Amino acid sequence: MAGSGSCNAGFCSKEMKVQHDVVTASLNARDKSGRIDVRFGAGMKTVVVSRRALLSIASPPRATEVRFFQYVDAFCEIVASGLGSKRSGGDVVLVTANDVRRWRRAWQSSEVATGI
């Protein structure tokens, strides 16, 4: 699964797109959290998506495997935009519901600023 920062549900702008390649992605069925191994340029990051982030990414809220895979690129965009919370020396980034909300606000602000 490779991406150039494709948009999910319309949440992206030219300013926010960052080249990335998803290496692996999986959802833990027990705790409904996701894990994405993604390459940004030469660097590799592990993105941990909290259950609440998964519930917050779209409406109606669902913590399902289908929803997780539908928004993998959006979670990568959140990390690329610097809104994820770094852990373990920066190689692991946690995406929380608050990160999703901040990313949405930033996207909406850029849309207004560019007159879209």
C-alpha cells in the first residue's frame, strides 16, 4: 500500500500533502487500536492510532478494521503534519483523538485561507 498522501473524506490540501509509503498496517482486534509502519523519505516511523482517534476520524464513530484501513493515509498525514505525539525517541508516534481534532482544524483553516 503506497500513498502520496491521498485525501480521505476530503481532508487534505496541497500544503499538507507529504510523500509517504505505508509498509504495513494492522488493527488490534482486542483493543481496537491501529499500528502503521510508514516511510517518510529515508526515515521509518511506527504510528500507533488510539481507539479514540479511530472513533474521531469520521462520523458515525466506528472502531472497525474497514474504517481503520479507509483512513490509514489520513493518520499518516496527521503524523507528517507534526500533530502526532512522539514517543520512544521519535520513532514511535501516537495519534490521539486530540491530534485528529487539531488536524481537522488545521485543514479547515488552510481551506479558508486559500479560498477553497
